[in-house]
Amino acid sequence: MRPIGSATALHQVPLLLIVMPTPPSELSPTENSVKRDAQNAVVLPARPTVPLSALLSGQRWRMTARWIGLGIFMIGAVLLAYVFWQALVGFQNFTRPDYVSRQFTSVGGVDWASRIQAMVGVIASEVLRVLYLLLLGFFASAIATKGIQFFSASEAVIDEAVAVGIEE
């Protein structure tokens, strides 16, 4: 037997591994399962017709859901742009040679204890700023993702709602 990756190995897979939910006799129509009329013609089941008002209602809701999804995505995208802008500003601050020393001297005092406290405060504020941007970036990405999901799911959900309302 050849390895599974080869081109001719698929027809060599044992049929015992395939699980069929319905027996093969039910897959092909039998004479008893086909409905015929008086002229011996095959009668197909009637498809439900969709009223025009239901189609227009579905289109109206579909457009509304798409705009809502697009709005949610735009909120997430604007938040992501804010996160990137703040990260750029933060990195530009660190490229200035006197940024950290000015922060220490503006907060620090005269003795060593107050200077150490100022250093810890400045470093902690920058670390918290990075954590804040990471958290906000995660939430902005999640919001943008939900907006896209809402936009793409509007088509199927609205069609299901219209079709279910007609069949009842």
C-alpha cells in the first residue's frame, strides 16, 4: 500500500473506515419513494414562494445590518489608529536624549530616597503606558473583528429569518 500523500492512495483506503449515516438503499430513489401523478409523471414537492414584501424587508434589514457592522468595524479601526499613534509618540519621546532625565528631575527631589522614588515612578508610568496600549490594541482589534463578523453574517442571518417567517 502506498503512503497517504501519493496521488493513487485515495482509492486504496479501505471502505470500512467510511461511516455512512444512511444506508445506500435510501440514497437512490426507489419506485415506492417517487411520487407520480395520473399521467405517470414525477411530481416534485412545491417550493415555498417568497412574497415580494418579505424580500424587500430582508434587503432593508440586510443593508441596515451591513451599515451597523461597518460602523462597528470603523470604531475598532479608529481605536487601533489611536493605539498606533500613541505608540509612535511614545517611541519618539525615547529618541530624545533628555526625555528620561527631564522626567527624573521634574519629579525627583534632593536626597537619594526621593530620586529613587522618582525613577521608579517614571519607569512605572512608562511600563503602565505600554500595558495600556497593549490592552487597548487588543480590545480595538476585537471590536474591529466583531464588526466584520457582523457585516458578513448579516446576509445569512437575514435570509434565514425571512425564510423561516415564510414557512410558518
